[in-house]
Amino acid sequence: MKSCPSELFYDQTEMPDLLTRLSTEVAARLRGAGHQVYYVGGSVRDELLGVEVHDRDITTDATPSQLKSLFPGALDVGAHFGVMLIRRDGVEVQVATFRTESSYRNGRHPEAVQFETDVVADLRRRDFTINALLKDPLTGEVIDPLGGMADLRAGLIRAIGDAAERFQEDHLRMLRAVRFAARLGFEIEAGTMESIRTLAPQIHRISAERIRDELIRILTEGGARRGFELLDESGLLSEILPEVAAMKGVEQPRQFHPEGDVWIHTLGLLERLGKPPIELALGCLLHDVGKPPTQTFEDRIRFNGHDRVGARMARGILTRLRFPSDVIDAVEALVDQHMKFKDAGRMGLSAFKRFVRQSGFDQLLELHRLDILASGGGLQSYDAVKERYAALPEEQLRPPPLITGRDLIELGLPPGPEMGAMLRAVEEQQLEGQLASREEAIAYVRRVWGQAAT
Ligand code: ATP
Ligand code: MG
């Protein structure tokens, strides 16, 4: 199993030691004061799966005020919920008082928490059995009151207690089920899946931001293809991303897409993503989102303008899901530009330079590679673009301007919009490799706009 995102932030050789040291210290202090204390949740699950652990959740019967006096330096993250955050040397441990939650309103947040003295009560309010395993921090013993070990061995995501009830309490758990199944390569247990299918239409009751955050994780933590297959099977896809669900059954010309319809093709890109930046992942997901509405049956099946239409749709979808504007801009550009590679071989030097120096080009290049691989194509044109790009030194790609507006004024040209056009023409010639110095540029301006320039 691959390691967790912490590799981006921490020196991996030191990280587990620091976390282990901090967690054992916190646990020992609680135990020393006579409290029950356990590791719980994701870290216990991931350790048993052999996945690197990047944070620790500790659960205890110590009350919030007892926690405060035991850990005076800890960060109180919502006193109401009785959760303390202890940070040291770049690692963090969360300590929470045993509790149950009640009075869920609209399937979102609990309205009240009650602190408990029985750890099993705390486990029962958690989402899935594999997330409700305990580990004794001092002996290392795993404690499993709810059958999490059997499900971990069988590779099953199973809701704790009555699945329908649990998803009614918090609709986000439906997406969490998909996320864990995708990331861990697990199945969603049949009864749990059945409840998600029934309740999928209610997913809209949770905020777009929370849906967005789960989608980001499904797309970027590994297993994106499986995640989207499960979103589809569970009925969540057509609720959250109907434009993507519409790709299903949209036939394509066999000669370009032997793999199948637009949906199958899109899954082929997701399958090859690994752990990508979110813009690339969304670009892959949405690159052909314009195909369903543009499909026509002419000499063959065609999707005229699907890149343009898709780019506009991508903006709409991501705005609805409250993605930040820089992500929306980047994804819109990826979708808009993804067909440009078919002309790249024929581009003149200046057009090619402008193409490859646009922001996000590396992601566009990668999207193109995945697009080709997902339709079983060869990488000749990809390699050709890459080689041509690699052969261009930075100073040829983004050369400093040979002349400025001031030079044109000195030549006696009248200021105005014409000047912009002249400077662009000079840059064009420069990118083509036709002009290499200030003198050549001035001579060029004199030649072309001779009458105006003195
Ligand atoms: P990850 O590796 O993605 O962080 P995790 O299992 O640690 O996975 P968290 O969201 O960090 O997930 O939550 C920690 C624990 O809290 C979970 O393992 C689970 O026991 C519980 N939990 C979190 N969110 C919910 C929820 N919406 N409903 C019920 N229990 C939850
Ligand atoms: Mg966690």
C-alpha cells in the first residue's frame, strides 16, 4: 500500500518517531492520572493495514476540563466538542473525550454531544467498523468490540449499527464510505451499499463545500477510478455530478476509441492518475464533459466544439461545488485546450512557444498523455511535443522584449492602440527567431511602418 500525503510535509525517516513519542507521552500522562485512554480511528486502521500513520486520534474518559489542566498548552478545538489538539515538532495528536452525539438536524451536524464514561458508547457513534478499532497505547493490544478486525481482513466498509439510520444522521458518511473503499481498495458491504442507494438523493442536504472536500480526496488519494465507479453504482454520481453521469452510454467512433463510450474512456484516465494535483484530476474527469451535449451523427459520430462547451460546463460545475477560482480557471483551461495537441505538430515556432508557455502546460501535457493511453493510442505525438518543448531553452521561450513603447515613440510613432499591435508583431518575429536584437527590431519597424516612423 502506498504511503500517506504526509510525505509532502515531513521527513519520512523522522516522522513516525516524533508522532510515536508525542502520542505515548500524552497517553502516559492520561493513564498516570487514572484515565482510560486509547488510540482510535484512522491511525489504528492504517497501522493494521501497514500504511504509514500521519496523525493520532486519542480517545479518553477525561473530561474537557480535566484535559485542560493536564495539557495546559493544548489547543482547544471547539470546547463544545471536547477536542484538544497537541502539537509538537510538526506532528499533532488529537485528544477527545468519549462522547455520543444526538439530535442530528437535516443529516448534517449533531446539535448536542454528551460526554460518556464507556468507550463502547463512543465507538458506536463512529461511521464504519474499520474506523472503530481501539489500540491500547501502552501495551499495543488491539481492542475490537464492533467487529472491525473481521471487516478489515475481508476488505469491507460496513456501517456501524443500522446503516440507513447512520446515513440519515450524517449524509456525508455516504461519501466517506466511497472514499475509504476507493483509497483502500475495499468493497462496500451489501447492506451498507443498499442504504446509500436509497439515501443518495438526500446528499444535497449537506453543504457543497463538504461534498467538494470529499470529491477532492476521492480524486487525489489513489483509487480515483474505483471511487467514481462506486459513486456511479451508489447513485451518488447522478446527484452530485449529473453532467459526468451523462457520459454513460455516449458512443464514440470505434477507430479513435476502441475502449468504449465517453464514461469508459474517462474512467481510463482516472485509473492512471496516481496521486495527482487536484486541477489535473478534475481536468481528466471533465475533459470530455462537453461530449454528451454536442454529440451528432454525421459522416461519423462527432462532438464538434466539445472542448469549448466542456470548458464552460466545467466552470459551471466547479462553481456550483464552490471550488476556489484559481482551480476553476486552471481546469477550464485544461478542458478548453485538451484538443490542441492534434495541431501541435503543425504549429509554427511562435504559436508553439505560446502554446507551451501558458500556465499549467505541464498538467495539460500530462492530461494529453493519459487521454491517449486511455484510448489505447501511441505516444508518438506526445513524445514529439515533449521533445520540441524540451529543446527550447527558457530564454527562447520567454525572451525579454527587444523594444518597448518608448522606442516606438522615439522613432516618432504616435502613441495609440496601433503601438500594441506593432509590439506584438515584433514579439511574433522574435519568437519565430527572425529578430534577435534591438537594432534588428527597430529596422523591422522602420521597414513595415516606414512612413509613420521617421
Ligand atoms: P483519514 O485517514 O482520511 O483521516 P480517518 O478515519 O482518520 O481517515 P477522520 O475524518 O480523520 O478519518 O476521522 C477520525 C475518526 O472519527 C474516524 O476514523 C471515525 O471513527 C470518526 N469519524 C469521522 N467523521 C465521522 C463521521 N462523519 N461520522 C462518524 N464518525 C466519524
Ligand atoms: Mg484522520
